[in-house]
Amino acid sequence: MSGLKPILTKVSDEEYKAIMDEASEALEKGVDEETYFNILRRAPISPEQADLLKKFGGIQDLIDAGLNLSRAVEAYGEKWLTE
């Protein structure tokens, strides 16, 4: 993983639900788009989503976007980040 600094923060199912609830509440309150997406970025994306996005833009784009890739690495292993 030399040079790559992906976000790999593990999130429990309860924490994931809390993040989604917080994002929904923020959206209902009319927060700006940046605040809303900053909340969502704390939640890991699914392995399938991560793999699809990686195929289109590469791993560096996912890292630059600040996406939590912990579930993808759990599913595919750390080699997934560099292959």
C-alpha cells in the first residue's frame, strides 16, 4: 500500500445505521450538499460499489473522494487496493 492512504475505518451495523439516520436528518433540515456528503463519507461503501467505482476511476479516485473502503478491503483483501 505504499503511498496510498485509504480510509479503512470499520463501522458496526449500529454505527452505520446512525450515520444514515444523521444524513437523513441533515437532508431534511436542508444542510448544504458538502455537509451532507461529509456525513455520508463516514459510512463505508459496499464492496460491490467500491469495486465498480475502482474499475471506472481507479483506486486513487476513491481515496481522493474520501470514501471509506473498509468493507471492500475486508471482502477482497488489502491486495485489492493495489491490483
